[in-house]
Amino acid sequence: MSDVQKKTFVVTRFDPDRDQVPKTQSYEVPVEPDWKVLDALNFIKDHIDPTLSHRWSCRMAVCGSCGMLVNGEPKLTCKVALSSYGDTVEVAPLPNFPVIRDLVVELDGFMEKFEHVKPWIIRAKERAVEDGPMRQSPEELEEFKHFSMCINCMLCYAACPVVANEPEFLGPAAIALGHRYSLDSRDEGAGERNRIFRGEGTVFACSYANECSEVCPKNVDPAAAVNQAKLKAVIDWAAGLVLPRRAEE
Amino acid sequence: MTEVLRHDVVIVGGGAAGLRAAIAAVEADPGISVALVSKVYPMRSHTVSAEGGAAAVARDDDSFEMHGYDTVKGSDFLGDQDVIQYFVEQAPPELTRLEHWGCPWSRNADGTVATRAFGGMTTKRTWYAADKVGFHMLHTLFQHSMRFDRIVRYDEQFVTKLLVEDGAVRGVAALDIRQGEVRAILGRAVILATGGAGKCFPFTTNGNIKTGDGMALAYREGVALKDMEFVQYHPTGLPGTGILITEATRGEGGRLFNARGERFLETKPEYGVGSKLELGPRDMISRAIFQEIRAGNGIQGTFGEYVHLDLTHLGRELLEKRLPFVLELARTYAGVDPVTQPIPIRPVVHYMMGGVDTDIDGATELAGLYAVGECAAHSMNGANRLGSNSLTECLVFGARAGRHAVGHAKDSGDGSEDPLRRQVEEEAARIDGLRGRAKGSEKLTQVRDEMTQAMESGCGVYREQASMRSATETLAQLRRRCADVALEDRSRVFNTEIVAALELVNMIDVAETVAVAALQRRESRGAHACSEFPGRNDREFLHHSLVYYEPAGPRFDKKDVALGRWEPEERKY
Ligand SMILES: Cc1cc2nc3c(=O)[nH]c(=O)nc-3n(C[C@H](O)[C@H](O)[C@H](O)COP(=O)(O)OP(=O)(O)OC[C@H]3O[C@@H](n4cnc5c(N)ncnc54)[C@H](O)[C@@H]3O)c2cc1C
Ligand code: FES
């Protein structure tokens, strides 16, 4: 056996079938040196308590399922090493979302926000397949590439002080995604999205706390996207004053 | 009262194949309504993890003939050549569509789409978006699908049964994971797009959700599973976790070394990869690594022996630009930095060549039932899939099946709802009976571990008659023991224990077909390497294998391979 070490996991439990309010439950887990937080949760599920509910799938930091609050910070549990924590590790569901059960939160609200920014290529005239791929220079790709890296893990919503106060706020990931499409040289939908971004509870609601970018496990930098989107929305609006028809196109 | 929802076409699965089918269906007829049912939110589907790329002829030095021949040869001549011909012709338009929908393909300096080398491909024809191709394809498809109101999503709904009446499929029974209810989702055509079954094995690149559900659903309704013995081992997985280090690393120039620092694919011609070296096909390279380890040339580590994948000569700049995800994965999950250190790797279960038996339209022998993506076998991969063909396959055949399903749905009537409602009520009662079924003497995790161990020892890289036979026996016993598993979670809300129990039954069904088909194939072809029968035997075994479900135990049958264009020849590189 490799040096067996034990850690105590204090896990938030909530089953709407029987609980009024969430409670915590402690588990002692023999951990391996190379384990991530998710490995310990899977150990609990498989060997100690099969009633624990949590989401996970890829265990390689790309499907975005396993976001949770670990010792008070939003983390991708399949990516953070247990070795960076002490003998006691607290695991709770992501804040700023309704809890379905235990560590599982409700995402439907986010899915609506996500759709709201029109995350697809908008063109006045769609290109025929026979015409082949569009050209896009490596520099044009660089413009939006990092904003397209979001895995929808929701850590940024859990960290965002604005979402905490105004659950309706469009939020970092959705704004970054809309902005990603507006920056894409193949897209002509920036005007439409700028109109969305000028609406209530969108880019201007952001207080630029930058928490979202700090917790992002994929370095998407949503805070930068929100800031850029703000600027674009304003410039577009100002241009609309001069050339009223363009903004409405 | 059981809730009954109605659509024209029901698609089970929100990965690349399911999403492409859904888009094709609503584009074929804007009046059509599609249910997209998935046990996870579509963007969590395991397509997301694909790293290396998607193949389609793009360059002037390439041709359909070459892509076709590479694929046929890669399949060890078990691929159906009409299907492969259609595939290579449709591949470029499908990847172009994805480009139009916003996929951030990596680019050449002139703005054209960049391509990279991949195993078993004679030229650079693998389109890529750095090394996160599946992620970008999946998100592009998912986001594009949101344009269509007629694609109605049912997220986190687990399909437990196909509803069949009068010889035709009429919909599915789905467990709402969040609420615990079982509902009927009816449609005049059903497309299975549920992905692979790597979780039947202990060491795999596959995520937790790849449990062969769709294969098992079809199998239990009398549809054959085809070519199940062919399980692809990817040569380069991280020891311990099985996390994939993409073949694109070798496409970009990565090399394999044993403990003696020997580049064994070069020094030992008997491995059969010829001048392709690290860009040989996966079955051959996995066997070579396995033999190196057997011969004592492996490097000892915490998780058994491994060999080295060396990228250090490629330089930081190239690695950061083309393989950033590999850097992240190796640093996070293996504790090595590929810029300066070799990556420990060993072969790992990756992909199922076999699946639900379909024709070129994705249609099965059950009227109205289609299958696409990794859960299907249209027979384009035969005995060994070439890397980067399967993402494209999801698009090409997803689109075709989507259109055909619409055609079928328009030509069929709704029929009566009552017998279907009754089926769903029975299914709901069955699942209620499972929930928190405390009595039972078996543990779920124990049965699951025994299944994966049986598969590893019976159906690994090299297979022996005795171990395959004992795997089939173990699996038959495990199937019985599965009925006696105790379940503790009584909650209706997000009960993942019950989902795991249902998945386990599916995996055991699928695993059994793998072992049964493997035992029948007394030759070595593609990924099936049988120690007692080391050569390929076209005279007796140039056929697909079919396994049918029978209450008494699986029944074996065979089916001809569509040849005609490329004659079977010795597979030498
Ligand atoms: C790590 C890795 C890397 C890879 N890299 C490449 C590559 O570079 N190039 C390449 O060509 N191929 C690659 N592959 C293979 C390729 O990614 C897969 O074959 C392909 O993505 C499968 O797509 P799919 O749509 O068939 O299934 P998946 O993406 O697995 O989707 C299956 C869907 O079915 C749903 N589902 C399953 N069961 C049920 C049920 N019971 N009820 C409801 N819904 C259900 C799931 O929720 C999911 O939405 C790779 C595979 C892996 C594992
Ligand atoms: S399990 Fe997929 S991101 Fe963690």
C-alpha cells in the first residue's frame, strides 16, 4: 500500500424528500497521494455511503460537471489535488444556485441565460456548403479563441457577487459566450447581441469584481469579456445615434 | 397517471451524433418536432473529451480513394466498403458545415483550415482545433442546435426502455433523474446516439457515463449487436486514471521509448508498423507496447509498468500552440511537464468498433429504430477504427439517420397510445421496486468490479480461448447476481444509485456480447488478437459477427462484409 493517509470530509447533504434544511455529514476517507477531491467523493459513494449524490463524468476537467464549493471556494473537483488541503475538507454545493440534492444544483436558469445571448453564428446570408470553409486568419481566430474555452462549469456564477444579489443577472459565462460569437470574423450578429447587452441585468450590471476570472479553471477571463462587451455595446449605441439605422439592422 | 409526451422523432443522446441528427431532422422538415433526450446536459456528453481531430479530405495531395483505402486497410478489411465510400465523400461537407456554424478550427497562415497527421492516414487530413476538438465540436453543435425551437431538450432523463408495439419502435420510457418519475416520450422514429461502453473495462479513457446503454436497449428488443469483439485500445493513456494523451502528440512528432531508451517501433520491425513508426494504427502500437512491457522493457510505476511518450524535442512553442490540453493534462494528472519530461503512458480501452447493427442509413432491423455514433456499427470501422474517423462518422451518419428518421416518421401512423402507456406503467413500477431495494445480498460496486476484471482478463489486448471462455461464464453469473444487488438510496430526487444500477445491467449485457463474439472469432484481425490463432483467416472469418439476445443466453450469428472496391490483402505498413 502506498502511504495511507486519512482525511475527514465534511459534506453538505440535502434531500428534499426528507430534509427541511441542508445538514452536514462527516466521512473518514483513506486517501491516495495523487487523488483529486472528486476521487474522495467517489470513494464515499462507492464504499461508505451510496446515497450521496454528486455529478461527474469526464474526470479530466473538460465536461464541466463537477463544480463544487471546496473549503469555501468554487472548484472543479476533478482538477484540484487533495494534497493542497489539510486533514479536514469541506465540500458543499455551488452557491448562487438552487440546490436539487446534496451537491447537485439546478442549471435550468443558466441554460436560459445561455440561449438568451444567441450563441451561434448569425449571418445575413448563410454560406452554402459547396462554397467551402470560410477563411479566418490565425490572428482573427486569436481574437475570440480563449472566450470559446468555457466548459460551463458554473464556478464563475458561484463566485460572482452580482449574481448573489441579482439572480437574474446574465452572468459571466453567458456574456463571454455571446461576446465570443460577436468577435468571430465569421459572425454578423454583434448588433443583435449588443442590443441584448444593453438590456437590464446584463453587462452594465457587472461591478467588475473580477472574481469570475479568478476562479475560472480554464483561463477564459470572463471579466475581460464583460468589460469588452460593455464598451462595444456603448460604441454601437453611440454609432446608432449618428447612423440610427445601422444599430437596428 | 403516467405522463405521455409526443414528438415525431425521439433522439436518445446529446453528443456529436445525437445533436447532428437533431439538426438534420429539423432542417429536413421544419414542421418536425424532435425530442432530444440525454442523461446528462448535452455539453457534458463524452464527445467533449475528444482531443486530436476529425478526418476529411482537404488537401490537394489527398483524395477520397486514399481516405477510403486507409480506412478499409485500417479496418483490417472488415469495414463495409459502400459505407466507407459514402463516409469519405460526405466528410468534407460535414466538417465544412461545422465551420460555418462557428467551430474554431485551427488555421494555416492563409486562413484555410489546418490539418495534421494521424495514425494510419497516408497524409495530413485530420482537421483540428488545437487539441480540444471534441470539446469545440460538441459546443458548436449544441449552441447551433439552440437556434431551433423544434428541438425540445429533455436533459438529465435516463432512457430505460424502448417502447415497441406491433413490430415497430414507438418511443422510449425515460426516468427523470431530477424528479424520479418515469415518462413516455413517444415518437414514430427513435434514434439511439448513446455513445460507447468503455466503462465495461477497469482502465479506460471513457467518462463515467459511457455505459453502453443504447446498445443494451436495442439488444434487449431483439436487435443484433455487431462486431462487438473489436475493442480499441488506445496506445497512450496515463497510468492510473486512463486519461487520454491524444494521438495528435504523435501526429506532431512525438516518439515512444522503452525503459532502455530504445525507440522500439523503429528498432523492432516485427511490430509491423513499417516506416509509419509512431503513426502506425492503434491496434499494432498497443500490441507493441504490451509486448515491450511483457519482455521486461517497461518502466515500473505506482500503477504498473509503462513506456515513455517523448515530446520534449518539439519545443515549448509548438506544444503550447498545438497541444495545450496535453500540457494541462500531463501536468495535472501525471505530475510531469511534457516540455522537459517524457510522459508515462500505457494502452487503455478507448473505443467500441462494434455496436447496434445498422445499414448505411443508420436503420436497424426493428422498424423505426436508428442508431448512430459510437453506439452504432454501420460497419465503417470494421476490426479497427482509424483515429479521427469517429468524430466525422458521428456527423456523416448522424445527419443521414436524422433525415431518414424524418422520412420514416412521416410515413408512419401514431397508432394507439394505450399499450404504450401500459408498458411505461410497468416500467415505472419496476423502477419504483428497485429504488432503495434494501434486500439483496450483493453490492453494486462489487459486481461492477468483478465485471470489469472479467473483461480485462478475458478481452484485453491479447486474448486466450480459456480466459475468454471464463469471462463469458463469469458474466453470465454476474447477470444473475445483479438481480440481487441491494440498493440503499430511497430518495426519488437525483438518485444516482439507481442510475448506476440500471447502467450496470446494461454494461453486463454489452460485456457479454463482447466476450461471446470474441470467443467465436478464432483468428486475429484488427483489435482482436487471439493468442492461439495469431493470423488473419479470411477463408473462415471474413464476416461480421452478430450477437442476439435470447432469454437463455446470447445467440451468435454472422453477416457478410460489403467488399467490391478494395480487395483484402495482407495488412502491412
Ligand atoms: C478521450 C477520448 C478522445 C477521443 N478523441 C477522438 C478524436 O480525436 N477523434 C475522433 O474522431 N474520435 C475521438 N474519440 C472518439 C469519439 O470522441 C467518440 O466516439 C464520439 O465522440 C462519440 O460520440 P457520440 O455522440 O456517439 O456519443 P457521446 O458523445 O458519448 O454521447 C452519448 C450521449 O448519449 C446520452 N445517453 C447515453 N445513455 C443514455 C440513456 N440511457 N438515456 C439518455 N441518454 C443517454 C449521453 O447523455 C450523451 O449525451 C475520442 C474518445 C475519447 C474517449
Ligand atoms: S468530471 Fe468533467 S470536469 Fe470534472
